[in-house]
Amino acid sequence: MNAIVEYIKEVLGGVKSLLTGLSVTVKYFFSPGEIVTQEYPENRATLKMFDRFRGNVYMIHNEQNQHTCTGCGICEMNCPNGSIEVISKTIVVDDKKKKALDKHIYRMGMCTFCGLCVKSCPSKSLAFGQEFENSVYNRSDLTRILNKPNSTIAIKQ
Amino acid sequence: MTNTIANIDKEEDYFLNLGPQHPSTHGVLRLLVNLRGEVVKDLKPYCGYIHRGIEKMCERNTYPQIIHLTDRLDYLSAHQNNEAVCLLVEKALGVEVSDRVKYIRTIMSELSRIASHLLWWSAFGMDLGALTTFFYGLRDREHILDIFEETTGGRLLQSYNCPGGVMYDIHPNFQKRVKECLVHLKKKLPEYDKLLTGNVIFKNRAIGVGLLSKEDAISFGVTGPSGRGSGFSCDIRKLEPYSAYDKVQFDEIIRTECDSMARYKNRIDEFYQSMSIIEQLIDNIPDGDYQTKMKPIIKLPEGQYYQRVESSRGEFGVFVESRGEKNPYRIKFRSPNLANLSALDHMVRGQKIADLIAIMGSLDLVIPDIDR
Ligand code: SF4
Ligand code: SF4
């Protein structure tokens, strides 16, 4: 007799525990306002990353197509993966030979977004972009030249 | 391998390859399970499917560059892993970081722990067939990831620590957001108990399953909430306080039931402990530098160094042998998951194959940390 009572108690206790769990799910079923799904990619226009989001690395240019990179190569040295290659050239300013940036090559496919290049640049030429959709059809599209065509170095005031 | 094959002695014995692409292993882990009918006779893990040679890669990198590689060990405790390397470098150089850095690091570590346990709770429920938990857990984890993203720029792999401090100062919104998040979590965590902890099916599958005695836990080196579920006091935050852990009050959660339920409840309790640690620190973050000035090229003096921290899954240790160069001569990580995995064979012998999944879930394995 006792065994039967125990058994029934156990079954009822089990059903009660399941109903307790169900009460949570039913609550959310009737209050869809608490649901937090996003309609991506429909919300692309309004989707904004945080300011510090580490997306693609890019070089800051001003309106006159000028950047501040001196071609020193510190970012290249600090990159753990060899994603950056700085090619410098020699220019003549006021009859004096000077080192300047020719090409700043950035291979996004090898980048781990660690932030060391942006942080270590002495002239604050690099920054992280907000891009997060980086899939391409061709791997070579991930190699970018960061200094824009015909850009020059900004003269420091 | 030969050992396992020799164990086949009856006609109903057979092998089952669980993984490397099985959803319940949460990664590319292959388990060769020797079964008699439904009962597990023994089990052999085959590692190496996600071996990237991180320790070898570290040898060619400088110390600041190593940090971002440690993110990729146990990606759910990225912050604690970063911290271990930074603490080691600071200890070797005798650099004292400001209190601000210590507070920020501790808060971030505890947030990581909560985020990691939330994901574990989600996935553990899913392993046992409760898909609902997965959505609810991830919903709440999202708040913490947003906090991380706002301050550090990364959601999962933060690379936020650097030798001598942290990469950026905390975001102006940081404190407000953390407090909001704690309020939110306090409201939602009781739901977890309603959904899973009291559930009769879950109870039957967790209580008394996957026993690991204290002696075995110690000899296998099972640490973290899993080890503490067997009564093994192994919380590095208590034993060797680092960062700001000596300034806060918290309990080391220890249970002696030794089963899956004890490991489960340990993690649920750690939510509350972590939240209380954050609450004690969040309003009193002292002013100061977020970074101590370090030399541009960091060279550790010759010698051997070891530093351990409590990651979300147990004791994480870094061993460095330096020859005075700017990169380590040899580096070795003591990862909690490899030790936890080693106990799995012992725990599942004689259990049913379905319980193997439950026991593995209760150990909370992260595979990239095992293979490295
Ligand atoms: S981006 Fe900065 S660190 Fe890199 S070469 Fe230019 S100035 Fe030097
Ligand atoms: S973010 Fe890191 S990996 Fe990427 S280019 Fe900069 S230094 Fe290299």
C-alpha cells in the first residue's frame, strides 16, 4: 500500500516540476515583447556596431586625401601574423631625400583583429572599421592597400 | 588502441566512434567508445583534430603578441587566459599595476565566468534534450557580450589585457551597463531553476550519475567547478589570490555529492558568487592609470616562471622558460580541460551510453583548449 502511495506521489511531483518549467515558456509565449531576436539582414540599415568594435583595419584619410603614415613599419613589426607589409619609397622634399609610404598592404585573411597595429602606431594613422560582413568570393579580395591612390602625407602643423 | 581491441571478448561488444563531428562533443573531439550492448566498457579520447600548435607559435612571438593566441585556447575564458600571461610577465619583471587595472581585470574575469557558465547551462540542457535552455541562456549571455564589445571591441575574443594593464580604459557606459545586466540576471536566474534544476527528467539523469570520488578528482587533476563538485578545494582565487580577489568577500562553492548534479549546482551557485564579487567592485573602481608604462620591447630575465589563474573551467597555468630574449624559449599551458577529459574514461565505465553525454556535458569541455 505504501509503495503505491509513494509511486503516486512521485508521479505527481514529476508532473508538477514539468508544469513549473512550462509556466516559464508559456509566459514568454504570451509576452512576445520580451523576445530578443533580431531580423538580420533586414535590419542592416539600423544595425550599428559599438565604437570600439574591431572590424577591418583601415587608414585614416582627411578630406584632402592625406594620411599621417610615415612608413616607419612599426605596425608591421608588431603584427603577430605578418598581415601587414609596409613598402616605403624615397621622395625628395626641399632637395632633401626623405622616406615615405609607398604601399601599406593589409591582408585581412591573416588578421586576427588583435589590435596591436592600431595601438602601436606612433602617428595614429590606423583605425578599426565597423565592417563585419567580410565574406568574399575570391581570396585575393581580402588583400587591400590601405593608403588611397594618390594620397599624400599630411604636413604636421 | 591495442589495449582497447584486446577488451573485445564477447560477441555483443562493439565500438562506436563518437565524433569528431558529433554535436554533443561541442567541438572536434573523437571518442572511441567500447560498448557491450548499451553499457560503456571503456572509452578512449583521440585528440588533435583542432591542434594548431599554439605553444610552438608562442615561441616565435613576443610577449604582447602571445596574448591574442591565448584567447584561442579556451575561448570562453579568453579573459582569464590573457590575464594569466599578463600576470606572469608582470611578476617576472616586478611591475606593479595600479589598483584600477586590478579591479577592471577582476570584474572582466567574473563577467567572463558568468558568460561561460551561461553558455554551459544552455548547452548542457540541450545535451539532455531541453532545447529551450539553449535560447534562454544565450539571450542572457548577449547582455554580457554587449558589455565586452563596448569596452574591449571583441565579443568572444577580447584580447583586452596587455602586459602592464589593459588595452583601453573602460567605456563610460561600462558601470551602468554592468549594473543593468546584474539586475537582469537576478530576475532571470530563478527561471533557470524552474526550467531545469527542478525538472524531474533532469534530476533523474543527473543525480547519482558520473561519480568521481575526491581521491580520483585529485589524482586526475580535475579542477574548477567539476573538481569542487567532488569536494576538492581547488579555487585559485582563494588559494593564491591574484588581481583584486584578496579585496572581495566570496565563498568557494564545494559539494561532496560527486555526481553530475553537484557539478551542475556548483556552477549555478558560482553565478551568484560572481555577481556578488562584481557588485562589491563595480562602484569602487579607483582612479589611476589603466596601463603602466612598459618598455616597447619586453624582455623577461632569464629563468623559469609559472603563473596560474582560475579560469571558468578550472586551473589555468602558464609556464615560461626565458633565455632573456624578447620571446619565450619554451612556453607550456596547463589547460583545465585536458585534465578534466582524462577523468572521463574513469567516470563513464559501467554507465549507459546516454549518460556518457550527460557526464561529458557536466564536465563542460572546450575542445580547442584540449588540443591547443
Ligand atoms: S601605419 Fe603607423 S606604424 Fe604603420 S608604418 Fe604607418 S606610421 Fe608606421
Ligand atoms: S589587428 Fe593584429 S593581426 Fe590584424 S593587422 Fe593589426 S596587428 Fe596584425
